[in-house]
Amino acid sequence: MESKKHIDLIDILKGVAIISVLICHSVIVYPVNLENVAWSNALKTFVDSYQMPLFFMISGFLCSYKGNYGGYLLSRVKRILIPYAVFNTVALFLRVVGGSLVNRKMDFKSALFQFFFQGTSSGGYWFLYALFIISAIAPLFSIILKKNRLLGLPFIAVCVVVSALFDLPEICCLKSVVYYLTYFIAGMMLKGCDFEKIKDKRIVILAVSAVVFCLSFVPLRIYADNVYSVAGIYISAFAASAFFASFFSLVKLPKFIKNQLMTSGKYSLQYYLLNAFLVTGLRWLVVTKAHITTPALIVLILFAGSYIVSYLVSKYILDSNNFFRFLCGLKVQKNK
């Protein structure tokens, strides 16, 4: 029973993370720039502070290496690299031929470079690119952490220092790999924790993490942005992750909400893969064709539309047969 609860919590946290991504992507910059609107920019900044760190922490927590590197890497290729290749090929093709429908248009040569040497500054499926690189080297950390979980701390410290001192290039997502490796290793370290020992302290963790997040996110960003960019960014991300984990392990959610979060967690990768295309289509319909200019309405329609369509397509189309499962990173079912 405890194992089942634990799995439920992971799916719920993945659901929170992907819903946060959908919210963030609903604050569009093209064809209207909603980041120039104070409240929507604040919303995006808030969600940005924890969404991807939470994903990488969960990925580290779920990372499992059992000694067969070839088999492990093949599973990562199926789960991460194939969806990246399939969906990014389509996305880059649209950037080459999409005209006014797409933002950040590029020529074929640039698209080819983007595909193989992905840089986060150009957008695209950078998350999968960075996650694959981190996953490829994760067995090394898995072996080290088996000896002592605390051995992950020096690696985290190195990542933080390197990110702070050097303006790393975007080539091969190097900057993102070093930054998010911090959270991935932290997730791997958490795997060996005895959560039963802190079960009775969840309310304290909830309260402390909320206070720490508020203190690190608001005052530091306003009054000491240089400090925030070096240390506060990590503190707020870890605090937010601890808050969500504590909150959803304490609160008994209504069945409908819990099921929606868990389903979103189960199909989080597929929601992510579909989101770029859905946002592109919806913003064209809402802003260009329907001429809706109210920021709140734009964000609401883009988020609701992306969420509903992602849910329906993921559950009833992408998970309907093995061919689609293979293309989008879902596990192929042998006897179905």
C-alpha cells in the first residue's frame, strides 16, 4: 500500500509539473507579447521558477540503472530520443515552411543545425535533448551514489559553481545540462531516503518550504537579483518542489482532481510533445483569426484548449496502438 501511495504521488507531481508547463506556454510572445503584461509575466516567472527543475528531479528519482548500460541506453533512446527526432523534425519543418503561422522562422541549414546541436535559445524540444544527455551519464552517478548518497553533494556544488562563474554556450544544450544536472542528481539522492522517518514532519516541511520560497523568490528577485541568479534560483526551485511534495502527500484530493493530475503525469511527455503544435494552432485561431486581444482570455483559451486536446489525443490516440506509442515514447505493449 505504501508503495502504491508513493507511485501515486510521483504521478501527481509529474501532473503538476506538466500543467505548469502548459500554463507557462500559454503566456505567448507571438503574435502578441503577453510578457509585456504585468500579471501574465508574473505568472510565467512564478511557474518558470519550479516547472523544469521539478521535472528533472522526478526524472532523477525515477532513474534506474541495473548494470547493463547497453540495455539502459536503448531504453532511453526509445523513451526520449525517438520522440525528440520525430516531433522535432515536424516542428523544425514548420519553422522552415510555416510562414506567419510560426515564430522564430529559420532556413533549412539552421534547422538542420538546430536538430543535431540543439540550443535552448532557439526553442524547440530542448528538454528532451538535455534529458537524454543527462540520462546517458546518469549511470556514473548511480554507481557513486550507491556507495553513499552524500557523494552527490560535491557534484551538485560543482554544477552550481560552474553555472555561476561561466557563461556556458548553448551548443548541445551544455548550459542547460549543467544547470539541470543539479536537480537530476538531487532526485537520485532522494531515492535512497527513508521517507517514513519524515512522514510526521510533512506539515513542518510544508510551512518551511513555503516561507523559504517566498523569501527567496520575491525579495531576492527584487532587491538582489544577482544573488538570486546565483543561489536563489536553486533555493526557490527546491523549496517549491518540497512544498508540492508535502502538500499532495498531506491533502486528500477529490477523486476527479486526483485522477486528472495522475493522468496528466502518466502522459506528461506526450502533453509536452503536443504542446508546441497546439499552442501554434490555437494562437493562430484565437489572436490572428478571432482577433481576441484580452490577455486573460488568450491565456485561458490556450491553456484549456491545450490541456483538453492533449488529454484526448494522448489517451485515445497516441496510447491506442503500438506504432503511436513507439513514436511518442510510451512503452510498447507486447500482448495488445
